[in-house]
Amino acid sequence: MADLKGRTEDTKDKVVGEGKEAYGKATDDKSKETEGKAQSLGSDIKEKARDLGDEIKDKFSRKDENK
């Protein structure tokens, strides 16, 4: 359940970041645009880290099943 909550938060951060980026572009506010890009990128990084963690867990659990 914690993983689902984390993934939900990551998705929310990505959407908010994309919104800030779009707002920054529309208003020519480079600071807000950059903030949005950073927030979206941070969300992408967390998502990739979670995926990697899941792959590692899966490999270890398969290894244990084969014993």
C-alpha cells in the first residue's frame, strides 16, 4: 500500500510540475517554468527508482522460490 501511495504522490508531483511549466511558458516566467521542469523531473527520477526497486525485489523473490 505504501508503494501505491508513493506512486500516486509521484504522479501528482508530475502533473503539478507540468502545470507550473506550462504556466511559466504562458506568462514568460522563466523561474516558474524551471521550477515546473525540476518538479516533473524529480517525479520521473522517483518513478524510475521505484521501478528499479520493484525489479530487484522480483529477482530476489524468484531466486528464493527456486531454492
